[in-house]
Amino acid sequence: MKVLLFANTDWYLYNFRRSLALALRDAGYDVLLVSPPGPYGERLQDLGFRWVAAPMERRSLNPLREAALVLWLKRLIQRERVDLVHGFTIKCAVYGSLASRLAGVAARVNAVAGMGYVFTSNDAKARVLRPVVRGLMRLALDGPQARLILQNPDDVALFNQAGLVDPSRIRLIMGSGVNCSRFAPGASRGQAGPLRVVLPARLLWDKGVAEYVEAARMLRAEKRDIVFLLAGDPDPGNPAAVPEADVRGWERDGLVQWLGHVDDMPGLFASVDAVILPSYREGLPKGLIEAGASGLPLVTTDVPGCREVVTNEIDGLLVPARDAEALARAIARLHDDPALRARLGAAARETALREFDERIVIERTIGVYEEVLGGR
């Protein structure tokens, strides 16, 4: 069986679906990876995968260019004799499914991690696009040999209410999984030096970056010995990207230290005391799960996706979204109470092992493939 994995960045395929691709190959599947061009394509090829660069512009709204992309995908699927197409994120899910239908490939799996910019933003462009995207999703994602994988119960309820897909074809699989052996607790940093906290995410406004910086400003005014780190780059392909000039300004003001993109995430987590993600909405945030597997206390927002990872006062602290003051108070609690940090971190590790180990996710995903392939 040949499986095509289609994502909107090569970075996503490498960081979020590499383990799935390796497991599929080990299970005897022929795996073809497709994304727009980027530096991670070569890394995927170094792992022995076939990776094809798609003529895709993530921010494009040009109907002719988008139609050309769907036709390009259709020809690729036919030429490669693909048996199953698995699309990630809304745009790739819709376009991959449309191309599959045109190519006569019925077996389709789509994984939507959160509802994306069109559904989370209230700006004019998002509101205009919303009904169009809903219509395309209804056309593309349903079908007797199609399955939609969602990452949290809120998104399942949302899709059921919207009537976009037959509920019997929706599968709940919590995230893309984490290698809990690679992300493991290291030596405790103890109480020496300042408290070090990090927000690890693409630098998008809807990740709560503004609230994180404002919390840093508040706690700096209290003369607290806390270092605020930002780990991640702006995402120019996303309309919600934080301008680099803003990040540089926060650095000059002494509010944050910007690390940029970090390859060694286990090393980063070993160097900090807590992980913060004040996101407005998530599918299931892998960075939080990796941090939990590393035995770190977590502070995040009480929103879909995040509350599936953190249970308040058990393995982390939940605060309201868009509330910098509540975020600052939660971080201050961790600063004041090392025993609380240790208790939350140990529980977060247990949660990651029990619910989010990548072996569980991969097994369930391959089970969905077997459903749509009908035992072939």
C-alpha cells in the first residue's frame, strides 16, 4: 500500500509526523511525503523517504493558483498510484481530499489539529473565508472511505454540530504523540538562580505571546527573579504571525530572551523550570506534552486542546485565555513554591506516559488506515 502524507510545511512533517512515517515504513507501507519546499525536505530524504516539493503558497487566495495545486496533486496521486492520502491541517486536508476524489482514490484520512486561522480569528478576511471553507470541507472530507481524525473532544463536538462530516466517520486521536524516552526528566535544577520559564511555539499572536510578554512586564515590576524565554520563530505564512520587530523590541526592554528556533527541545526543557502556553485554542499542543514528559510543571489556558493536556492543580495550572494578570499570578505561584513545581511536574510526566506516548497514537492511526483500506 502506498500512503501519501501531505502537510503545509516540511517542518511539520519532520517534527510532528516523522515517527508515523517511520512506523508505516517498518510496517511495510510505501510512504510518499509531500509539502511546500523547505530545508526539512532534505532531512526527510536523509532518512530514506521520498519527499516531493508541492507548488503551494500557504497564504494564497488566488483561485487559479489553488485550482492548479489541486490538479497538480491529482496528477501526482495518479502517477504514483497512491492507495491512501492523509492530509494534515485544514487546507491540506481539503485540497488532498479533492485531488483524491478527482484521481479516483476513495481511501482518505484527514487530521485537523485545531480549527486554524479562518475559524479562530475574528478579522474581516477570516470572517469572509469561513463559509467558503465550511463548504469546501463538507464537499471534501466526507465519504464512506474517508475518516476525519480530530485531536480533542471540543473539536469533535464542533464538527458534529456543524454537520460537516458524518459523525460515524470521525475518530478522536489525542495529538501526534511524543517519544517519552527522548523527552524524560533530567537532573533537577533545584532552587539555585532565577526561575526560568519558556513559551515554546511558533510566534503567533493566538499562542498568547502578547499575554506572556505582559505577564513578564508585571512580574518584572515586582522585582521577581524570573527569566522569560521565547523558543520559536515567527511564521510568515500565517496571518497571525508576530512581527520580528516586536520580538526584538521586547528583548531590548529586557522582558524576554528570544532563542529563535530550537532543534534540541529535550535540552531546552532540561534547562528550564516550567513551560508556559497561554494559547487561545489548540488541536493538542505537542510542546506542552513534550514538556510534561520531561517532568516540568505546565501553565496553560482553559481552552480546547490545552485542557485535554492539563488538569488544573493536578499536573499544571489552568488560567483564562487572554488574561495576562491571571497568567502572571500562576507563574508567581510556581516561583514561590518549589514543592508545587515538583508535584505538578511529576504528575505531568505520568499523564504523558499514560495518554500521549507516540506508540499509542501511531497504533490508533494505522488502525484508521486499515478501516478505510478495507483490509487490503
